[in-house]
Amino acid sequence: MLYPFMTLNDNTEIVHSETIETNGHEQVKVVIEKPVVGGFHSATCWLPEYKWENINGFSEEEIKYFQDYLASIAHIIMQLAREGGFEGGLDNASNF
């Protein structure tokens, strides 16, 4: 399941998964989609490794922007992923 996180001013959507245990390590899948004429630009980033995959339509400059942006908010996304997104974590909002 993917949980909504944020919609940017240009309608780019950022969503994330719940935490996923892989080889004893916690990971969160973050998907970024931007509507464009005829479809979407999209990319997937795995936290906390910042491993990018399935980059379609975004430039290197845009991915660098998203990399820097995710680095500034990754701790929030990781916490929300543990708590089931914003809806599951509303009771704990003061933890941010």
C-alpha cells in the first residue's frame, strides 16, 4: 500500500510505502509522479539508501532536486511509514 505524503505546487505527488523489512534492514519505497501532457513523469527512491530506480521522464537535475528534498524530510517519511501514513500517525504528530 502507498500512502499520500505531499503534493507540490506543480502537482507532483509524493507517496510512500509502509516500512519493508529486507535482510534485517528497514526500507521505505517513495514514488514521485508528475502529471505531464500525455501521461506522467515518475521515479522511485528507496529510503534510507536513496537508491533510485524506474526513472521515467525526469532529468538528472530534477532527480538531484528530489534527492536533496527527500534528504531533508526522510526522517518524517520513515516515521510515517512506521505508523501507517498521516492517518495512522496523527496521534503522534508532536513527535515531528
